Amino acid sequence: MFTKRIAHSSIIYAGKRLYGVRYNDTVTHGDNVSLLLGTELVLVEIVQVMDGFRFRGRIRDFQPSSAREFNGMKIHDEIEFEEAHVLTCFR
């Protein structure tokens, strides 16, 4: 369903980091991530880490369309996806 990242590429992490505080570059509960479906980004808030490579999240938005529904999914729906589908992660 979602596009996987190119082999050997990593997630792009963004957000405010405190000086001297090291963050693990992992996806965790509460992070906001983007997934690619066709030409549309699906913006998702992580609500559950199912294991190290699978997640459950709540859809927050679709970009660039800003539609309330896309490809059978709606804003606020919960979806499951793999770590390989995550393009960006914002804390």
C-alpha cells in the first residue's frame, strides 16, 4: 500500500533538539511521521509501537491535497504500517 524508502536510505528526522541531549534515531509513541501513497503524503501520529518495525498511527492530514479522505482512508483513521514506509519523523 505505502511506498517503501529506497534501500539503505534512512528516515529524515526533524524537530527541536536540546543542546547536549542525544536522541535515539528511532520512531516512538507521539512522533509525527510521513508516509507516501502514490503522490500524496499521509501524515500520521504514532499511537502504538507494535514491535521494532511495525506501528499503529492516527492519520492527521493528507498533503498536498489537504483532503479529508484519500484512497479510502480518512483523517483520524488508525492505520498500521512498517518502519520501512516512514520517510520523515518530526518530534
